[in-house]
Amino acid sequence: MTTHSLLLLPGDGIGPEVMAQVERVIAFFGKRGKASFKTETALVGGAAYDKHGVAVTDETVAKAQTVDAILFGSVGGPKWDKVAYEHRPEAGLLRLRKDLDLFANLRPAICYPALAEASSLKRELVEGLDILILRELTGGTYFGEPKEIVTLENGQRRGVDTTVYTTGEIERIARVAFDLARKRSGKVHSAEKRNVMVTGLLWNQVVTALHAKEGQGIKLEHILADACAMQLVRNPKQFDVIVCDNLFGDMLSDEAAMLTGSIGMLPSASLGAPDPKTGKRKALYEPVHGSAPDIAGQGSANPIAAIASYGMALRYSCDMPHEADMIDKAIAGTLARGFRTSDIMQPNMRKVGTADMGTAILEELATVAK
Ligand code: NAD
């Protein structure tokens, strides 16, 4: 039987609360006997700073390099607002992304039928929506040099960000897009601004060339990033996989997220390159939401994003797509039965806390497993 190693990094605020529910779901799949899970837990973010003086220790990063998947909760909170910039809680997550070279960020936007009313769009536009935004995470405008504010001779100040991409960086993210699309509907939209940015022009050329070489069976369409933003609110179901750079991905994934209702519902994955020997990718899975200090400690946080993130780990790191589908079905079933945490509460539904939502999903999993 295969054993999958998981490093759990619950972090701060509601992170440990939602991770406790993830552990129950891991135990459920461990008991089913198809695969076993070896878990280890470590501190990250403010919790790591309080104990070790850094947002993540070298030891934890070394461990993260060796496991099949990292399950991350959330970091940050007002308690650490005055901590030195390099030791702020978020630095722990950024170091993990950088040291593990997690360049591919997957953000699914799924609209469960039971929550279609919570979207800002009409039900018919979003019901059954299932799209995947693939964002390049380690290059582009957020990391390009120079990145500076300089004072000019005339006394004005000038801020500079540099957008820079190499062929290799574009190829590797486009390859991930094609691989993902093969397991879905086979359709990829590549979004850039080739009309006004040379990085957009290069992006378009490289994606087109890679498609000709490696994109058998994939239908590729190019779209300007601003048109993509518009189409996402006009007719989101026309999309399946959307691949884009770091900056546009940041915007488009947040826009797509809001189509689905609540931030407490959204999982994500960040993947590295496949290991040349094993083919396995380094991978970190986390809910999109933060540590929600306003509700931390109340037992009211929605654990669905964290549980769905574990579902993504089953799909992309453990080669257990059937079990990942079971989690998606169990979440849909739980919502259809009327269970709601306060963030997704609707009239005549049953309001539950974090642990009760976890219990309801486990009950539904048991039914789905039959
Ligand atoms: P947030 O996502 O923590 O919270 C935004 C709002 O959504 C809050 O009202 C919160 O109560 C609610 N919310 C979030 N997750 C929820 C859940 N699972 N269930 C129910 N309600 C939920 O964003 P924020 O308030 O901007 O940031 C709070 C802290 O989290 C900050 O320190 C920020 O830096 C940090 N943060 C961390 C990450 C991360 O760890 N990846 C991401 C975003 C923000």
C-alpha cells in the first residue's frame, strides 16, 4: 500500500481550527485502506515567530522539501503587526513558495448549485461553474528588477516595477496548463496583453509554439487579459482552464473567486516542476482565505476551503482522483442538505460551527463511499 507523507502547517488564527477538520478527513481516507497517510505538524507564521523568532524554521523548510504535499492553514494577525518585515508571518509562506520554486498556482472556482444564490451574478450564469485559473507565481511584475522608488533631479519621485518573463518560465506554466486541461475538457485560454506589452507578445508566441509541439488534443484560445476579465462576469462558463502571468492571474483569480460566493469555500494549490527521477512535483495546498482574526477562536470558521485543498492534494500529489471527487461530492451534498457556516448562511438553512460542518462532511463522505 502506498504511503503519502503530508506536512501540516496550521499557522495562525482560524488556520488550526480548519486544519483540525482536515485531519479528520485524512483519517477517514486512511481508514479506507487504499493508501495510508503519514502526517507531521510544524509551526509557521506568527506561531513559529513566537516560538523560534522566525516565520518558518530551516528545519521545517527542509522537511517541506521531502514530503509529498504540504497542507497549509493560514498565517498572520494583528498580534504580529509590529514584527520586523523579514520576520512577519507571511514571510514563512513566501519562503516556502520561493525555496520550493512553486511556480504554478491553481485556483479552481467552483459554484456549488446550493450556493448559486450567494454569487453576485445570476444563478443561470454561475450554477455548475467549474473553472481553473492557472497563475504563474514566481516571476513577472511582482519580482522583476529594477523594483524601486527613486528621487529624480527635479525632486519628483519615480516608482518602477519591471515585468520580465523568459521563454523557459512561460513554457513551464503553459505545459502545466495543457496537462491540467487534458484531465478536464481539453480547453485552454491564454490571457495576456500582447497589444501593449512585449512580455505579452512573447507569452503569446511561446504558448503558441509549445501548443504546436506538445498540445495535441488541446484547444488553445488566446484572449486579452482585460477582455478575459469582462467575459468572466459576462459568461464565465465558456472557460475551463485560463493560464496567465503573475499580475493578471492575481486579478483574474480573485474575480473568478467572487463568482462562487464566499472566500471560505476556495481551495488552491501551488506546484513546482516535476522531479526528473520520480515525476513528482513539490506541492503546497492552502485555502485562499487568511487567518480571519475577527472570528478566530470562536469555532465558527468555514472549513470547506481547507478540506477542498486536501482534495486537491489527493488529485495532484497522491494520484487519488476518485477520492478527490468523493470530497467534492461530499461538500456538494452537505450544502444541499442545508448545512451552512455563518459566512455562507442563507434563510431557512441550518447554521453550524467549524466542527459540526466537519462532522456533516464526514457523514456525507461515508454515504458517498457506499
Ligand atoms: P481573511 O481572508 O482572513 O478574512 C476576510 C474576511 O473573510 C473576514 O471577515 C473573515 O472573517 C472572513 N473569512 C475568511 N475565511 C473565512 C472562513 N474560512 N470562514 C468564515 N469566514 C471567513 O483576510 P484579511 O482579513 O484580509 O486578513 C487577515 C489576516 O490574514 C492578515 O494578517 C493577512 O495578512 C492574513 N492573510 C493570510 C493569507 C495566507 O495565509 N495565505 C491570505 C490572506 C490574508
